[in-house]
Amino acid sequence: MNVKTDILWRIGVLYFSIVLLGLIIIGRIIYLQYFERDKWNKANTLTTSEIIIPPNRGDICAEDGRYWLRQFLIMK
């Protein structure tokens, strides 16, 4: 084989591999969307919860240590 056909063969193999990988990914997406939809929707409702975490409040200081803003914790 001369150099040109060798390069074309390698590019063809690379192109075929990329197309095959893309088709596998698209096939997997379609499979998950249509055939495993109920499984994943059920799992999503079982594990989802909302937790409100109160932020830590503190003082905002300048570079020299002076306070720009002071916040105090107010207990209700």
C-alpha cells in the first residue's frame, strides 16, 4: 500500500469509530428515555428532598481590621 491509501484507510477507520460511538450514545439515550423512564422517575421521587440550611452570618471587615458591617444573630 502506498502512503495515500494508508492514510485514507486510517482516516476511514477513525471516522467509522466516531460514527459508531455517536450511534451508541444516541441509542443509549433513546433506550433510557423510552424504556427505563418509569424506573428513573420513581427513583427521582424517592430520593429528592429539600433542606433549608441557614447561612453563617458574621462581620465584614476591611483590610486593616475595621468593621464595615456587623451582623448579630437574633434568636426568635
